[in-house]
Amino acid sequence: ITTQFDMEAIESIGLLKFDFLGLKTLTVIDKTIKYIKDNGKEFSLKDISLEDKDTYELLSSGNTTGIFQLESSGMKDLLVRISPSRFEDLIAIVALYRPGPMGSGMLDDFIKRKKGIVPVKYDLPQLRDILDETYGIILYQEQVMRIANELANFTMGQADLLRKAMGKKLPEEMEKQKESFIRGAMANGISEKKAKKIFDFMSYFAEYGFNKSHSAAYAYIAYQTAYLKAHYPVEFMAATLSADMDNTDRVVRLIAGCREMGIEVLPPDINLSDKEFKVIGNSIRFGLEAVKGVGSSALESILKARKSGGFFKSLEDFLERIDQKKVNKKVIESLIKAGAFDSLGLSRAKAMHIFTQIADNHSNIYNATLIGQQSIFGSDYGVQDNRFKEWSFDEILRFEKESLGFYISGHPLTKYKKILEEMGTTKISLLEDLEDGSEVVIGGVLTSFRRIKTKTRSEIMCYCQLEGPEGNVEAIIFPELYNKKINILQEDEPLIVRGKIDKTEKGIKIIATDLIRLDD
């Protein structure tokens, strides 16, 4: 039954409502297993041990880019602080990483108890079995229910009512429940004083209690992805990239993660790439579908020609064998800029030079080929002009950004690494974990900007997109600073931006207070 009634309305007539949600992580897991098996290895999720040392070492290192639920820098920091050593720790981490537990001191208390800094004590022996996995802290709603059931003879239905009352802080209901709890506990030989203390203990922690089954389900998927990353890092990162290839910001972060792991991400290749990202030894090869402008029709034509006739031997061979009705001029130019023809022995500049002459100088022949009337390379219209200029590294990167949406051979900021470190810059990927209003210094390439006029005085201000090796952020430049720095606001300009973090529901922006050209 599909219904738009909410859970309270459904519950009132004795029914249970389920929400079935899709999860892209399951696709990532499935793709990873496929890549593993494609490499001739046997693998089954059923064989994963929940006591795998390598997995816990990876989690404790904070190297969790791509790991379900554990990717944010705040979560990475928490993993390093807690150093999970058992699956129960991971369940607890998922439950603890919320504003309530972090703001109440529960998180710090948990860490101190786990590390033995603060001793774990239990008011009653019966509590040890219930609270041992969380080091004596009530973290889960289910623990509240078990305490009420085992210490005060509550039925599980009554215990659930207690859980709801505590979670919602309902004073009248809490008082009723407290009386019932004390009576039940005293019937089990527990003193009134001890029963009151335990109830107050439950009440304090229950405000932040989390559903354990929910946390355990998330933790299990997180553990599976961590296991795959620990044991099959190349396959896992390739699968993650394939699942997110339409999200440029995400791909940028994942590529940065690959580089930190020592995994080389290779450009798309007309002979070696498939539709999606692909594992090549200890490297990952870009998928052709990731190239901008290469639609499904063009991609199918290229893969079909390669399958029927084998690898393309040259640019000329490629142009003769593909269906040029589907693989048009813009597609081929995008492939060249992305580096897809590098393996044919041509530099990107030379490949573009050859193709441009064919397409422009002999457009009548090129157009004839499009409708299958004759071959460019079987005519006397070969390339005569061999004069061209090789692209600089910055030009190669710029064309990669144009054709892929991101840099792959490197990043324009790499050559400024020492300067960025000396200036104490913050990685763009870490901005989300800083407080609103925090002062920061960031480095980035100005990839786009738009000017607008202020409503009050019609002065020009500017919104800029800055891209670093780990992600993008928007900087807002108000009129006074804009007028001072107008000469350096150029696309592809590497900049240092000083400013303050501005957090809103729409995301994070930087209110710029100063701009510096990195080339100055």
C-alpha cells in the first residue's frame, strides 16, 4: 500500500509505515565488487569480517573520503579521536556525531571512557550488560527501554512510552513514568534512592538518545565501504567516481583523495577507456562519458567502431571508422582537449592542429565524409601545414577544465604550494567545519565571476567562483574591494582570498576582505 498519511495517523489505526529510500552507496558497492571480479579476484560481501584490523586502521586514520556517512572533516576528526576498534564503536560514532551529544559533553565523555582516562562505573551490576558497549553511557533509545524493562518490570510497550516521554521532555508524562519506574525497581529489590538516581541518569541522556537500529544499519554500510577501500582501494575509488561522474565538485574531491592514496587518475583514452571509470592496474582510467559534449549517441558509435575494428591506430584511422554523423566536430575537439588521443603518439596541440585543418580548411570534403560520399584521407586533402605551437602546461590544464569540468593532469595551484603553506591557507574542503564568521585565507583559481549593481547606490560588486585542488567556493566582493582589485579579477587567475565565512542554508560563501595575485 502506498499512502501519503504520516506515521502518527497510520499508527493510530494499528498500521506500520515504512519509507523505502534509494541509496547510491549500494550502487558503489555493487560496482566495486564487479571491478574486483573483472580483475579475476573472488569476493563476496558475506565473507567480510567485522573484526578486520585493516578496516579499523583505515577508519582510525580518518582516511574516509568516499566512505558512507564518514566523509566530512568533522567526522574524520571524530574517527581519529575515538579510534574505533570494534563494530560497536562505529555504531556509536554514527549516533554521537549530532549537535545534541556534541554540545552536551556526551561525546567528550565517551572518548575519555573509551581511552580509559575516566573510569567506567555502573550503579548496578544489571546495567553493565546494557551499557558495556557504550562505556557506561546511555546513547541509544533501546538502552532506555531495556533498563526500564529489566530493572522496573516495564513491558516493552510501556518502555517505549517512557522513551517517547523522555525524548520529548513531557513533564506530566515524565512524572507518571518516574513513579511507575521507582515502584517497579523497588519491587526488584532496588532502593528508592538508587531507583531515582537511575531514572534521572536515564532522563539526562535520553534527550540525546538515538535509534540504535538506524545507527547500526548506517554503520554496517559504512563498514562495508571502509572494508572495500582498505582492501580494494583502486576498485572502490573507481566505482565511487563512476557513481558521481556527473557531480563536478564531488569528482574534484575524489580525485584529490585518490592522489593522497597514491592512486593515479589517468585521462580518458580513445582506446583504453570504457563508458565509466575503469581500473587499470593500480591506476584509474577516466570514462569517456565524463567528457563534456560526448553524448550517448557519440559514445556508442566510438565503442562500436572500436569493438568491430580493434584499437584506433591514428587520428586519421579514428575519423575514418567512426560515424561522423554522431561524432561531430565538437565531440572530437572535446576528446582531444581531454587527452583522449594522447596514446596515439600525438601531443594534444598537434592533434588539434591536424583536426582543425581537416575540419576547417577542407570543410567541403569533411562535410562530404559526414554523409559517406568520400574519405578525407583517401583524397589529396592531407594536412600540409605542420606549423603549430605546443600548449603550455597551464593551457593543457585549462583545456582539461573546459572538456572535463576539472583538472586531471595537475592543478594550477600546485606550483604555488610553498607560498600557500607560508600564508597559512585553509583547504576549501575544510571550510564547512569552521564557525560562521571565522576569518580564513584560501587559495583558488578564479573560474568564473558575475558583476551586479547594489540596490542602494548602484555600485558594482562581484560574485566569484574559486576552485582549489579539493573543491570550490563562492567569494563575495563588495564595491570598495572590487574597485581596488578590479585589475586582477580575470578568469583563470590564481588568487589568495582573505575573508570571513558566511554560512547560510544555501551553503558556504566567503565575504572577501582582500585579494592577492599569486603571481605578484
